Amino acid sequence: MKSTLIAILALAASVLAAPAVEKRQADAITFSVINDNSGHNAPATISVDNTEYSFASLFGNSVLASGGIVSASTAQLVANPQNLYFECDIVLDGTTIGVLTQDQTFANFNGQGNPTQVIDVTDAVIICEL
């Protein structure tokens, strides 16, 4: 009985001594923004935590940028954790120009029109939430 109690106390102490679990990296997605005319693309990994990320900061120093302008036509979800249900809204000047989810992995910034129509997305933002 005494050895059982010691074993239980030792197990409890080891559980309490375990390091705290940090926020899962699983709450992040990777997407790529593409200029379908040039073939250039640039990926970004962002948290799914309702933070607003500007395209200027994400892609301003990428191959998509020239003269301070970020030009693109589409976005593609590249990596996301399984069983994570999220929505990422891509917004430009108050208008949603694209939505990425675990099921909708492609966004054409020109709506249903020509996916090769490149637009200035420098002022666009992306916000992802669970």
C-alpha cells in the first residue's frame, strides 16, 4: 500500500513538473499570392487568430512587388492543419476580394472573371479566424 501511494505521488509530481503546453503551431496557415501574368508567387504563413496582416508587409519585399506596388491576381492555400475550421478574408478598400477556408483553397481577386487580371493589392489585408 505504501509503495502504491509513493508511485501515485511520484506520477502526480511528474505530471505537474511537465512543461506547459504552448499555443499550437497548428493555428497557422500558409497561403501563396500569385501574379498569374508573370508566374511569380510568394508564400506567407500567418496565425489564425483574427490578426489583420497587410499585403504590403507580407509581400512588399517579394517578387510580387515593384516600385512599392504589390501586384497579384489570385491566392492559393498552401498548407493548413487538418481538422482546423477557419475562414480567411482578403479585403481591399473595404471590399472582400477573396476568401480562403479549409474547403475553399483558391481565391480569384477578380471574382468569377479572368484569373489573370492582375490588380494592385498593396493595401489589401488578410484576416483569419476560427
